[in-house]
Amino acid sequence: MPCSLARRLEWGTVSSSTPAPAPGLSPIADAAPLSLCARAPHVPADRLVAEMVPPPRFDSVRFSTYIPDPNQPSQTEAVRVLEGFAAGLGGAHSTGTAKRGFLGFGRAKAPKTPAGPRGVYLDGGYGVGKTHLLASLWHATPAEPALKAFGTFVELTNLVGALGFQQTVQTLSGHRLLCIDEFELDDPGDTVLVSTLLGKLVDAGVALAATSNTLPGKLGEGRFAAADFLREIQGLSARFRPLRIDGEDYRHRGLPEAPAPYSDEQVTKAAYATAGASLDDFPHLLDHLARVHPSRYGALTDGVRAVCLTDVSPVPDQSTALRLVVLADRLYDREVPVLASGQPFDRLFSEEMLNGGYRKKYFRAISRLTALARDAKRLVES
């Protein structure tokens, strides 16, 4: 079992109950399906830093496993630059603790900040492999895992909320590399908070790497966001080298269309026939997500081998939609197939949502859920 997945399975306690078999249907698997709605995971704050590693989907990715599109030379160039960036992080690193003067006496001296860019920003639309490259950078950096951190923007803000700003600075200052996936440019307050945090970490000698989504009101969900990113992080912009990565969403390169939704009976039968599967009514699951903090959605899916949903329908409001986006990300990270009845996934979000400021998140969720729906076909066909 990959070490990062093993650590995740140690997260807090999870309460769960087993749903009763559907009328006239006896369990085929050793146990009846799980229910996400019956789970209430607890993730202790002191484990948040230890959990900041690439998600299970990216445990084994490397630069060598990234397959550049031959029609997009920027993808090959990005690999070359990132390999060099990782190699350059192999030298001595400040521990983040200020050094004293001669023989340890006198005023503490701040560690020297290396000249030149200490960060890279991967600039591209969704589905071009930015997270694959970011995780590959984490794996390629010659440092112990405890000296490298990888997480989404949301996970980083959750860390600050759990530990406090100063404790977060102290905890991460000894790291050699911090990778931030999906930097949230559409949240001004959190952007300022994280930008201030990154400034402190750069001063301590920590190297940075980031990807981001677009700002609200920008046309085109695949629009490049480098100018927006560099402007929003203000004084840190000189520390980042943007790497543009052109390309189409790789999840749709030569792949078939997403399968149509199945019937409730097919989904229920597959849930009972699949060990480790969960079975939930989609509207009830959306209600449950409102009672679980998004930072715990990863723990919510621990040990789940497949997610089966009945009565999938359009989400009723933006808050619910954004919670569903987070769940879709966690399921995609963990490669958990999703089998569903009801409406197809491309009808989850209203036209108003798909044309609004968070549209890139919604398109990403549709793309990822569609990929997981393809993976789930085998549950019905086997």
C-alpha cells in the first residue's frame, strides 16, 4: 500500500452504519454497501502537515510518466525546466531558524534568501497535466518527505485555520519545497492570507511551486491565468517563473463519451456486488456534505472502492455546488469510480453557474466525474 494512502487510513475515527438491503435484493458481496451519509470523519489538526503529500492518484507519477502532446512543445519544455528546478533544490537548506553570531552569541541573523526565482507557476487550462507535473516535482526534489509539502490551496488555508498563522509559518519554514495545487484566485481574502504566508516562507528559504484557476468574470474556462496570479501575489511575483503549458484536456483525448446514467436497480445491484462500495441517494449526500467540513472529504472516502449514487440531479445552489466540486476532486485523486443513476454529470450545474465566476471549477468537476464514470462501467458489465 502506498505510504501516503496508509497515512490517510489512520485519520481519526469514522462512524458508519450499513444500509439495509433493498427489498428483494440479497447482498452479493461479503457485506452490504457502505454509506457516505453515515460517516462523520474527524481529522486532528496535528496530522494536517503530515498529510500534505501528493494524493494517492499521484503516488507513482514521475516526469518520465508524463506523456507530452507531440503537438504542444511547451509541455516538453515544462518537463525540462522542472527537472532542472528540482535538481537545484538538492543543496543545503536553511532550517528556517535564524542563526546567531560568532560562537552562537549576538543578534540572530536572518537566513540568506537565494537570489533569483524561488518558485515556478504552472500556467495552463484544466486537464493538461499540471497536477501530474507538480506531483512529479515533489517526488523529484532530493529531500526527505518530511521536508516537502504538497496540498491544494484549500488544504493550506485549512492548515492556517487549524494551527494559526504564526505556527504555520514556523512549521513550514524548515521545508525545502511547498507545492500548492489549484491556487484559489477567486477568493480575495484567502489569497491575501496565503500570499503573506508564502512571503514569510520564501524569506526562510522555502522553494514554491503552484498551479491556479482563473479569476471570476474571465471568459473561457481554459484561459491562462499567469498575469492574474502574479498580480494577486503582489510582492512575490518576482520570485516566480511562469511556465506556460498549452494543450487540450487530456481526459478527452481519444476517449469515448461518458456512459449514460444507469437505472436505480443497476446501480443498487452493482453496489451490493462490489466489495467496499458505498451506496447513497444523491440529494441526501448533498445534504450530508453541508454537515462535514470540506477538509474532511478525503477522510470521508477512506476505504471506499466505488461510489454508487442514485437519483443524481442538478445541484440546487452555488454553496452546494462548490462542496460537490471538492468531493469530486477527492474522489478523482483517489481514483474512486462513480456509478450513478438519474441525470448525466454534464447537467449537474445550471447555465448560470457554468457562465459565472466559478465556472472553471464546475467544468473541472464535470471532467473528473465523467472520467470516474467511465471507470465505473466495469462495475455493471462485470
